[in-house]
Amino acid sequence: MTEQVTPRARNVFVPHAFAEKQVDLGEVVLNYAETGTPGKPALLLIPEQTGSWWSYEQAMARLAGDFHVFAVDLRGQGRSTWTPKRYSLDNFGNDLVRFIALVIRRPVIVAGCSSGGVLAAWLSAYAMPGQIRGAFCEDAPLFSSELAPAYGHSIRQGAGPAFELLCKHLGDQWSVGDWAGFIAAAKVSSSKVVRFFGTSGEPPQNLKEYDPEWARAFVEGTVALHCPHERMLSQVKTPVLITHHVRMTDPDTGEMLGSFSDLQAEKVQAIIRGAGVRVDYESFPDMPHVMHAGDPARYAEVLTAWAAKLPPVEGA
């Protein structure tokens, strides 16, 4: 039987504006929030790595008038079950397939940020027929979160150094918990990406709700071991929107600062179009990685405008 860790026992959670619910999917209990009107188009929001559903809280309030909104905590994040040794794109994705089948129960637009954006593409490729209407990949590290990508730089040249520090100083399931050690290491690290994870005297709320084994799965390459991005993108079946946010190369170190490069964005589009699928690309170099939290009004505007152009649900 797979070992499970319940984050509730850590008692780190805080209240939010939307009520939280849970659904038992078999291996995991998935935590989620819901708002909007059931008669509106269904929308599933998938948070970034280290994020919980509530990173969408302000955006949800803006989207509720146009959608029936669901926002989830992925396994290993937030109040959802933590599953040691079981963090992979395929497991994350299949959790969401079950969630759509059991909770949403109709065709849905999926919108994910960062690793959640990779999962939005996964759902477009591998979800059950008819489940997905379209996939919004918000600044998703396609190729760049792989250990050996087909195109461009790997996770070693991106978020890898930061993830390595999370593994070392926090440990799987917070088994180490040396936040002071993380801060000290971050301050002397040559990687500027490390600074994005916080260097204050207390871990930020999102990290408190995060199983650092996620970081290990990405650093060691096991998360996408059986799901190479190039193959996944060639299987995409629904319209896709890709947004690309702030990115640059550090002139001193050559470090890629940003989720993925312009080259990788071009290759992603070419592969999806090669599969005969419509893909829209919007560049927002002034936007932070997590646009839905940094500028929720603009995020809601972009998502709503794109969703309005999707084909209607058959029989609706």
C-alpha cells in the first residue's frame, strides 16, 4: 500500500475567501474551491509548483461572473494528500481526469500556471475524450522543466539550483525543515532564481503547504520520466493558449531567468500546429511568472477573451 502523508497534521493552514471542499479519488483526497454559476462554462484552475488553489483567489472573484470555476490543490500541495515517491506528470494528470469525471462532470476549460500549465497541456493530450475544451498554459516551463529536453536549456539551467536547496534544507515532507539553512544557502547561491522562493525569517505560506519532494522529482527528472514533453505536445487535441512572461539571460552568469526561452516557445507552437491543432501565443514580458496573482484583472481578461473563441460544446 502506498504510504500517504496528510498535511493537515502539520496545522499550517489559514482561512480563505472561498470555502474548501474535498473529494476522494482513490489514492488521494483532492482539496478544491468552487465559485461561479453552474450554468456558465466550466473552468478548472491548476496552480503552479509550490502553489495552492488560493493563488487564484483574486482571479476567481473576477472570473466567477463568466465561468463555473474550480481551483484545486494538486497531490503534494495544499490540503490535498501528500504521496511520497508518487509525484509524476502522469499521476498529477490522472488525478485531474478523475476530478473532472467525478466533480465537474462536463467538458471543461483547463488553465494552469507553470507546472500547472504543463499539466494543462497534458490534459489536452491525454484526458478522456470530450473532457477538455481548451488548455491555457500560463508561462509553463515546457521543455525547460525536463532534465534532458529535446530543445533548449534544461531544469539545471533554470529552477534546478533552487529546487536542490529546497530538497536539501527542507527535505521530503519537510523531514529536515532547516529554513535558516535554506536562507543562508540562498544568500550565497549564484542562482538568482533562488531569491524567488523567499529569504525572510519564516517560510512563506505557500511553501508551508508544499511537499519539497516535488522539487526532488523535478531535479532528478523522475516527474517526466515517462512523459517527454515533445511526445506529449504532439498528442495535444484541443485549442491551446500559451502566455509567455518575463524572461532574460543574466549577463554575468548566463542563467536563464524566466520559465522558458523564446526558442522553446517557438518549438512548442510548431509541434502543436504540426498535430493539426490551433495554438495562440501571447507574449507578456512585463508580467511576473504567476500573472494570475500578480495582475489578476489582466489574467481574467486574457483568459475570458480566449475562452470566448473556443468551439461550443456539442449538444449544449
